Amino acid sequence: MAAAQEERFTRKKFDARFPINAIQYCLREGRISLSDLKYFVFYDKPLIKFERLLETYVAFSPKGVKSFLAAMPVWLKEKLLLKSMLQDDLVSLDGVKKSGLPPILFGEHHESHAASAFYPSPFKSAAVLCMGRVGHDLRRPGSKTASNRRDDESSQAGRVYPLV
């Protein structure tokens, strides 16, 4: 099992590029290839984030019109097409055909944070609390428990971040 942040390889804080170095490190450390993965999971759900952005722009209009006009081209040309872009990046990374890639899933943002803290830990079980400035759906209270076993498919968090 391995975990890595791209910025540790590129030395660029909050590096937003495709994490090719981090992925290569994790695959190398695990002595596996992309085709060995059951799933490839991205840390966020772009459509949920896009919906939240639209709601925010509507709530603060007309003040946010400049920001809205700057953000929308990037969302319409790239971020809403993220699955296709990820597939292209993964193909170039490992040389496998698209048909040989594991299914790409999109996890909940805060569950991904929790998973990235939990799975590399030495603990068999844990309670993880994530608090952020922006909630993706703070109206849904609840708690989750997880097993640190990678083969535990009954765990919600177990499906969030299987690459680590």
C-alpha cells in the first residue's frame, strides 16, 4: 500500500496537474500496473462541485459575474469532461488501451480526505472527522465506519480511495 502527493515530487505547492509522479510511485511501490487495479478513484465529483458553483454564483449575483465568466470556460472545456481526460492521462501513463483501464469512479470530497488519512495509517479501524470551509451537502448528517482491509467492499470509505 502506498500514498503520495504530487507536490512532493514537483515541489509545487497545491500542484493541480494530473498526478503522474504520485501515481507512478504508488504503482511502483505496490509492484502493480494500472490493469491490476479494481478501480481508479478521483477525489471529487465534478458535477456536484459544478452544481455548488452555479448555486453560489446565482446567490451572489450580480457581484460574482466576473468570476463566473472566468470560471465557466474552464468548466465547460475541461472539468465537466474529466472522466475522458483522466482516461487519456492514464493511457499515456501506463501504455494500456482505454479498454484495459480500471473503471473510473468519483468519490465524495470529504470522504476522500478521510480515506487518505485512514488507509495509510496502521489502524484497523478509526473514527475520522473532516471539516472544511465548503460542504458538498452539509444537510446530510451521518457517520461512517470502515475497516482498514482493502478487500472490504461493504465499507463506503473502502470504495473511495483504493489507490492508496
